[in-house]
Amino acid sequence: MKWHPGNSSQIEAYAYDPQAQELHMRFYVKPGKPQPTYVYKGVGPERFADFHVAPSKGSHHHVHIKGSYEFEKRMPEEGATL
């Protein structure tokens, strides 16, 4: 998966797994706090394409993804980076 910068005040980075149809997102956290990855399941390629080109990733997430897809919160492994 290729991680993309979020270019957002809320979303630090995101990636898409087309085979699994999963949208992976990392939000900004306070320094020193672990940064979980939120994995939204069942996100089709069209929805990802809409998100990818949205001028406001945070607004698009809030309106079209959050609350519309099941997600899993994955905590980082020790020493893991983007």
C-alpha cells in the first residue's frame, strides 16, 4: 500500500488496499502518544477515488466515511513508522 499525505488539519496520512477494499487512515495525535491506524472496511474503489480527490479530506471523511463503514482501530507495533 502507498501512503499519501493527508494535507488536512485532521488526517495525517491515508492508504488504500483495493483487494481488501480497506481505507487506512492516521489522524494527528499529541506528541508522545501512540498513533493508531483506523481501517475502514468495505470501502469500494469509487468511494476511495472520491476521497482521494476531495479538496477537504477531513470534511469528506466526516460526511461520507465516518459512520458509514465499519472500522478497526489498530495500535502501532513498537518502533513502527509510516
